[in-house]
Amino acid sequence: MQTVIAAGLILPDLSRTVAEEHLEELTKLIGSAGAEVVGRVFGKRNAPDAGTYIGKGKAEEIKSLVGHTGATLVVFDDDLSPAQVRNLEKLIGTKVIDRSALILDIFAGRARTREARTQVELAQLEYMLPRLTRAWSHLERQAGGAGGGAKRGVGETQLELDRRIVRTRIAKLKEELKHIEKTRQTQRKQRVSAFTVALVGYTNAGKSTLFNRLTRGEALAADKLFATLDSKSAKIAAEMPRETVVIDTVGFIRKLPHHLVASFRSTMEEAVAADLVLHLIDGSHPQYSEQREVGDQVLSDLGVDRERVLEVYNKIDRIDEHFAMRRSNSVVVSALTGEHTDRLIEMIRDRERAGGELLHLAIPHSESRLLAKLHEIAEVQEQSTNEDAVLMTAWVPRDSMHLFAEYATRARRRAAS
């Protein structure tokens, strides 16, 4: 197992306590990548050092710790410039990466579907492109002819060739993602009659566990950051007014590499298109409020209307029954034990019913296809027949009411609740 030193910087707007919490999350990320943290180092500065980020003195301290522990890698909790990485590796004498590189490595190891693999490769290449100079720095000194002429040398030629290859691959991957997104849009249209519920939230909040609870599925649910990356969908197992599909999405995390955010946008579009978004929050986590804010910001950036978001505070089995930090438009559950998930399902039902109306229908016996369609998309509450028609009282989604308008008399809305 690879041994790692975790390093962080305390800036004026960050308290020691919060900085330690951030480094604890970095430690969990390193564990998720299959490595072990054998030491931690904090630097404190008014601003990051341009050359080494953490400062030369702290870099020397890290070097000493590497020698003492035998660590083979140093991971910084923030993004580093290519020059900072180069300078730190010279000073410390071992490999140095930043938080973004670590997360990209984790994603690369977890991607299973074609879409996830494409998204991760694109993010990796876009992260790597400005750092290509490092790979060929030993040849750059050969660039230029004698006397500083314009003749191009081996190093420059190789560097430009590599950049061209990477840019070409990036363009191809973007085209592949466009094709995948078109396929996803087609799939959304095919389930247009279904009510869609997207699960979003901070990584390790319990989305996969709740997904399994709601759908009686068997998705991987592990106590680690980014245990699953691939979005998945399944019908909810409970009786609902209409067909209801639950969609799991990739988890959020603070300081998520912007290349990953861009690459996984097609996956997150499921939340944008969903009828209802369940924002899952680990109510037992000491920084649950900060994690909620990260999720809120991502949803805001995606343009998700707050009216479509229901906050779900998970892991009530680990916290007080009377969770005092609940907000309006929220519910507290335990996805693990199933506690209060019946209340959550009822809240989903209420949202569905708010999107339709109760109708009294008299559909002629000759309209057999329309009767079949009604049973497919509506919630039939009463049914009887006479010589001319089938008489029904049914809750009908608003976007399908036009199909039955000729045979319908609207009931008072309160009867649908």
C-alpha cells in the first residue's frame, strides 16, 4: 500500500478547525484511492506562496517527514500550478500531486460504464494538457538553433506533437459525450409519462443505500467517498399515482475539479430534467451544513428550481430522533434501517398528485385503447360500468389530461389529496 503525507494550508479566511476537517476529508479521499496517510502537515500563510504554495520552510518540514516515514507521495488539499508541483518535487524529493489529481485518479478507478469512462478520460486530459511541459522539460533546452535562431529543436517538436495528440483526443471525447447525451435525451423522452425523482447529494451521504431502499435494488453501497460514479435508474417499489422512476447521480464534494464538473454535466442533467430532486444530506456529519451548501451551490449552478428540491436528512439511526436542524420542505430518514422512508414516499406521492387532478370519466366501451392508456398513466380510484361506458374516478397527470378532456368532469382538487 502506498504511503502518503497529506498537506494543507490555513489561509486568513479559514480557521484551524475547518482546515483540519478539510484535511480529514482529504485523508478519506486518499483512503478511497487505496493509499494510507502516515503524516499530516499544515502551513499557515496570508496567501499561497507563488513558488511552493506552502512556503519553503514547510516544504523542508515535509521533506523531513517523508524521510522519517518513508512516504512515497505527498498530496496537497488544493490545486497546485505545474511550477509549484515541479518546485515541491525538487525540494521534497518525492512525487507530489494535488487534490484534483487525486480525485481524478479515484474517478478513473471507479468508472464502469462507457459514459463514465469517457467523462473521466476527458477530465484527465484537460487537467493534463497545461502540465505537459513537465514531461518534456528535459528536452526543452534543446529547442532553438545555435545563436538563438528560429530553428525548432527536438524538445519543442515533441511537446507540440504531444499537445496536438491530446487536443485531438479531447475533441473526439467531447463528440462522444455529445452522442451519449443525445441517447440520454432519447431515453428521457421514452419515459416522458413517468414521474422522475433524482437523488443528489454529497458523496457518502447514502444515495446508493436510499436508492436500494426505494427501488429494492442492489446497487453498490459502501462507506467510502465516491463508491459509485455511474448514474442508474429503476422504478420505485411502492404503489404510486403513476410510474415513478428513481435516478441516482454522482456525488458532490467540495473543491471538485472543474474539469470533472464540466465532464459529468450530462450525468447531472438528470437532476435538471427530473420532476423532483431529493437532496440527500448526511445529518450525522459534523459538517452537514457545509456539505448541504456545496449541494445547494451545484444545484443552483445547474439551474435547478428550488421548488423542485426536497431536502432529505439521512442517517437518523446515528443522530437524535428530534433532529433540531430540519428546515421546511424536508424529511428525516434512515436509508439503512428504513426508518421514516414511508414518510418520504408519501411526500413523493404528494408531489406527484400536485401535478395532476382528479377527474370523473365516462369512457365509451369502444375506446379500449384510451381505457388502457388511462390505466397505464393514471391512478384509478373507482370504476364501474353501464351500458354505454366505463365510469371512473381517476387521478390524471396534468400533461395527459388533454387525452381524456372529451369524457371528463373535473372533481374538486381537494378530493385528490
